[in-house]
Amino acid sequence: MPIKIENLFYTYLRKTPNSSEALKGVSLEIPNNSFAAFIGRTGSGKSTLIQTLNALLLPTSGEVHVDDFVVTSNKRKNKNIKGLRKHLSIVFQFPEYQLFEETVEKDVAFGLKNFGYKEQDALKEAHKALESVGLGPKFYQKSPFELSGGEKRRVAIAGILALSPDILVLDEPTAGLDVKGTEDIMSLVKKMHDDGKTIIVVTHDMELVMEYCNLVFLLKDGKLVYQGTPDLLFDQINESSAIEIPPLYKLAKLLKDRGANIDIQSIKCVDDLVNQITRKGNKDE
């Protein structure tokens, strides 16, 4: 198992009058090459949880295991943190706000130089990463601030991909993007998953969860209240969860309840539903 979280607690402002317990005994496992989602209300603990995955936050108690790396409350036991952050990288919400270099290639190469790459080697790897997100040589010398919102986000993701992480965590990857920008980013993320990376997203977008994810974790008030497949979650969800069931799932469920021969778990998009409806088994009914 590449990621295993054991009885994880985290308290902000610990030992002060304003202390706040953000995580309360969370335990879970994320298998290799998963496409997983953390969902829940704002303040449920999602962002805190992902920051413990590569030791940006150290647990108050409990442990996080990421392959051979271990994150605990004991700083002396947390060895090779730099290696962990190269193995598991996080793209935070609106990463384009962190762009600052004068050219796209320099921005993508910046993180590599922090890991000890020489200038030319960093630029070479930066170019590979930019190509992988669909930004060819004509973008290398452009200012990041001249790009569209979707292009800026791809530059920010390229800066992470240049480090060649095996596990990529994205916090609200489609926030603020238009329909095309969302499609472009998620197509890129899906390709990374198809290439063998473990993908973890934090999102409020249930249509994204239904279309791309094979595993979902629902947090509520710092506790894990559901882990499993998206279709089973949507089947048992209630209003108190503040999770909106995707319209596509509602339609598929309605058709199935009325006798259509539909495998809801295999439906990820409208075309999947159409294909199932038009199968011979449904035509004959």
C-alpha cells in the first residue's frame, strides 16, 4: 500500500485557548494507482489531511505511511522529508497565484534547482514537463502572466511534474476554470493516472468525482464517515452531508429503478449512459 494513515489526529494552536482539533482519529488506505477523492464540507479536515501526507503538517498523534516514508509527531523520526516531497507532491488550490518568474521555463525549473539540479539540467527537465502538459517551445520564453487561466494552471502543474512524483495530490484542481479549462486540466490529470501515477484530489465537484475517481473518502468534522466507490456513496447520501448528487447519477438511478438494465458503477459520463440505454438488452425491454 503506498499510503496508509493510522489513527491520525491534528490540532491547530495546540495547548492554547484557541486550539482546534481538525482531524480526529482518521484511518484509511489508498492503494497504488488509485484515483481517489477527499470530499466534505469546508472545514471538514480535507486540506489538513493532505498536508500531513508529505509532512507539511506533522500529526499531533498517529502516523502516515507513504511507501517507505513515515510521518509522525516526532520530528527526529521523520527522515528524508525532501525525498518524500519529491515522491508525493501537492498542487494547491489556485497554484497559478504562486507563479513569479519572468519566463515560463524559469518558473517550472525553479523547484528543480531547489533540489540541486544545475541550470541547464533543470531547464531540460522543465521543457519535458511543459511538453507533457501541452505547452510547447513557443511558451518557454513567455511571461506566465500573459497566459490564460488554464495555461497558467498547466504551468504550475508542470512545475510539480518536473520533479517526477509518483503520487500527485491536487487541491480543487478545477476551481475558477471555465468549461474548456476544466476539461483540459482533467484530461491532463487522467493521462497522468493512466501513465501509472496515484492521483488524489480534494474537490467539491461531485461530477468530477463520478467521472474520474474510483475511490472516495468523505470527511465530516474531522472524522472519516465514508470510504468506498462513488456510486455507493451517492446511493446512501443524505442532506446533512452537504454533498450534491450528480444529475447524471440521479438519471441513471431513476432508469435502473424503473427496470433498465444499467450498471451504474460503470457510468462515468453521458456517453456511458447512452451506450447502456441503447444496448440490445434495454432495446428489447
